Amino acid sequence: MDLFSSAPPAQPLAARLRASTLDEYVGQDHLLARGKPLREALEQGALHSMIFWGPPGVGKTTLAQLLAKVSDAHFVTVSAVLAGVKEIRQAVEVARQQAAQYGRRTLLFVDEVHRFNKSQQDAFLPFVEDGTLIFVGATTENPSFELNNALLSRARVYVLKSLDEAAMRQLVQRALNEPRGLGERRLSLEEGAFAMLMAAADGDGRRLLNLLENASDLVEDGQAITVELLQSLLGDTLRRFDKGGEAFYDQISALHKSVRGSNPDGALYWYARMLDGGCDPLYIARRVVRMASEDIGNADPRALALCLSAWDVQERLGSPEGELAVAQALVYLACAPKSNAVYTAFKAAKADAAGLGSLEVPLHLRNAPTRLMKNLGYGDEYRYAHDEPDAYAAGEDYFPEGMAPRHYYQPVPRGLELKIGEKLKHLAELDRASPLQRRKS
């Protein structure tokens, strides 16, 4: 073998099988099936600026290339990871040359566009506005959070989905049968092996084909790719879980909402998904403590103690003992009576504290550790609750002067808060019966 051969390296399987026509494109039927608006626009060559939002390996780059091809537009691509304003200006100059010399439009494809900062995003806005460029961006992150409003207002967002089983099967069949794939080697794939590939790929077509190609390198022509072979190749494969991105927040949201919705099975599933994806169990343990206060509260105060104990077990013992303790806490929270009364009351109190300014503490509520403070009236007329009937100073006012008393906390008629609500109702009746009026300084 000539080590210094200038022959180009073989393309990866995923690149060789990249669709060259809309009919070859796999997946995204909700956008590209015949009769769908995007398909109609493409076939008519009616290009517009757009953003493709979806997980990795679902065909964002391929679709952008097809857009340029069916519209006879010049295709220019930049990666937001490597490019800057200089590369954008170069793309604009290329677009102007194409228009002047050939009368062709230019499609600028920006991969991972969410990595551009605001000034970089602003750099190509004038050229999108005047038609110099047709802008197509690809992102795995929520455009609402990562892209500025000016760019969003000039581009239509299309959501691309993970590839389903039918699309995955279609990709595998093409890879095994087409000459540009693995067809010349006459390989086959056991059904159980396909199921393993699909699970490992997790909706990512590029990953599916890469795994299939790796497996094909381990078998002879005419042989089958077996379950045993894939087990040795894959090992423990993690599902998609982006520790700082959209998938992360979607899954923790699903976990929290399952607990709030009193569905222990859903809570356990999303907990398992997050662990399977590599999430730090201590992060989940902290969030579980938050759930105890936000969604259960005083309807069952034991929930908070149980969650703190589960967190402690996770810190002390690690996995798997700690994970089981957190699972126990999640099931308890899901099955417990629900109340967000404390959460709602605290938010309302914070809003008043921020919005009403620095109101003075009334003199009767101030402490008086010195003679000067006593002479100034600090603590005068304070009523010590333990000296009052039922240990309650009926009619007393605990809010600043000029602020009407608030009733932030409204217990729900569930769990322990049912009893708490009865107690507060009794105290309110005592207040109404008290001859004392609101204090005036």
C-alpha cells in the first residue's frame, strides 16, 4: 500500500447516502409530504429565509442543500462554531458575484446558528432584508432563547423531529441494498440487531448509519450483523441528554409535571431517562426537594424531610442506593396531597417587598435592647402572644404602617392544610371580634 497516495479517503456511509432529491429524503413527513406547504414552496422554487430547529442527525444540512438544488440557488455554508463576521462578509460578496454574473440567488446555510452572538447575527440581517442572501439556519437549541428577535422576525421556524422507526428502517434498507452504501457486500441485519441499532441511535440518522458502518467493518461479505456483534460494539450507550440544552430542560420539566400531576409512573420513567442519559443524580435530588416545597408544601410537611433524607442518601452512598432513595421520594411526592399555597404566597410576598419600597418596621414590632431605644418607643404596646387567650393576640397588626394587611397564604382543602385552613379561619374570627383597631404610629 502506498502510504503517500493522493487518493481521497472514502466518505462515511452517512455522507454517501445523503439524499440528492426530495423523494430520497427520509423523515419529516409533517413538513415534506406531498401537499405540505414547505414541499409545495420548494417544488415551486419559492425560497424564503428559514430556521431548522431539531436534534442532531435528522437531516437539517441535507434539507438545506436540497433547498438550493431544487431552486437552482448557489449554496454557501458556514459553521457558527468556526466562522465570524469576516466569513459572513465573504458569503455576501460571493452572493453579489453570483447575482451579477449568473443571475443566481445564493442560499447561505449557517450550521449551529445559535452559537453566533447578537452582533454576528445582526451582521447578515441587512443582506437577508434586501434579498442578497436567502438565510437558512440550523440549530439544536430553542430559537426563542438563542436567536435575537430581529432574526426570528425575518425567518420562518420549522421544527424537525427525531427519526421514527419507519424512517430508520428505510435508512438501513438503503444502506444495505444500494451500491453507494453497503449493497455490494450483500450484508444482512438481524431483526433484533436492528432494534438495538435503533435504540442506540435514539432518533439520530447519522448516528444510526455510523454504527451500522462500524458493525459492517467487523463482518465478512455476505454475512449477517448479529445481536451479539452489536452488543460487543455498543456496550452501554447513553440516550440523548444535553446537560445544558433543550433536552435537559424538557426532561426535567416532564419529571416535575409528572409529580405535580400525581403520576408516579411517569415520574419514575423521566427519572430513569435522565439517569440513563448521564444526568447527575444529585441535581435531580436537589430538584426533588424543590418539588416538595413547591407542589406539596404543608399539605404533607413530611415530604420535605423525606426528600432531604433521599438527597443525603445519594450524597453519602452514591449509586445505586442513592438513586433508589430518590426514586422513593419521587413516588411519595407524586402520591402525596398537593398544595402550592406556600409557593404562591411567597411569590406574592416577594412582589410586595420589591414593589412597595422600604416601609418602616412599626415601633411596636421593634426590639428594644437599649434604654435609648426604649425611650424612643421601640417595643411599646407589643402584645406577647403567649400571655393572650389561646396564645393569640387577636386584632394585632404585623404589617408596616401604610400597608393594608395581606392574606397571602390560602391553604388548600387537602391533607394537613385542611386542618391549617380551619385554624386560620378560627383566628380570623377572633380578629373580627376584637375591639382593637389598626395601630397608628
